[in-house]
Amino acid sequence: MGKVALFAFLERNISMFYEAIFKPSRKMKYNAEAKKLAGKKIAVQDGWVVEEGPFEGQNCFYIPNSTIGWIPIDDLKEMKPISFAKWEEIYNSLGFGE
């Protein structure tokens, strides 16, 4: 997703909670926990804009209380804003919640 498209996406969708299909790229080094989520629908929260490196200028997201770290927007497909209740349902189904 280009910077202009990202800005338009975020401007229309002021949300902190998203669902997306995790498609890890080879640009990012993920741990074993992240690799287990490849191809699955995950619950992520809005993060920050990456300031340096190959993902500079991209928005990133994260899964709270996980060891995955940040995820660049390019590794999240079919992302859409969702309610906190739906986010929590997906989050818990992945084993991160209760």
C-alpha cells in the first residue's frame, strides 16, 4: 500500500482495532510465534510510522502481549477496522487473551 493510499485509508478509518490476514514478507525477520500465524486472520492494533530501514514511512501494527513485535502494513492483507468486541474475539481465539 503506497503512502497516499495509506493516508486515505487511515483518514477514513479512525480506529485502533483491525483484523487482517497475516502474510509475512521476506523483508521482515519474524520469530516462530509469528510464523505460526502466517495465512491466518489476526487481530492487530494501530501502531506508529516506521522511521528508518526498508519500511521507512509505512504504518505498522502490533498484537499486544505477544512476542511478534511490529508488523508493517504490507504484511497485512484484507485489513479492515472492527469493533473492540470482534477484535477481542479474534485475539482470544489466537491464544493471546484469557
